[in-house]
Amino acid sequence: MIKVNVNQSYASDGPAVAAFSAACRALDITPQHFSSRNDTPCGSTIGPISAARLGVRAVDIGNPMLSMHSCREMAATSDVAPMIRVLTRLFSEFRGFDSAI
């Protein structure tokens, strides 16, 4: 699950989302995308503040859970292995988001 929000309530930035999406494509994994309505609160400020102060690329990702964000969001035990594969590729080949951008 890649989480983005127009009000920047999540830490995701464009280049980091692109790097994560490229890693998914390379492994033939289709990520889910989550964007909340702009009139409802979501996320927190810790991710965006931390990313901005540290000056690092960030992508707010995670495996979804049943009804955590919406009644249509689902998860399964089969979601764990693809996440591990994507993160392994991302951290072993890209050596961090900045080198992939």
C-alpha cells in the first residue's frame, strides 16, 4: 500500500513513490494505492516532519489491514512475502532512495 495525501499528511514524495513503484514493477508486483478524501483527517505529522528535517526521500508504505483505512481495504497473509521481496530489492539494489533518483 502506497499512501499519499494532497495535504501532505503522509511522508510520501514523488521521487520516492516512483522508486518504490519501479521496484514493484521489476518484481511484477502491483501495489495498492491509498489516498484519503481531502475533507477527512488522516495520517500524522511525524512522517512528513521527520522527512523534511532530515532531508531524505520518503515513501509511506505498509501492508493494509481490514478496515484500517476504509471498508474496502483488505489484507491477506500472502501480502507479506511480496512486501519483503520489494523491500529487499529496494535496499539491496538502490542503496537508498537518493541513489535511485
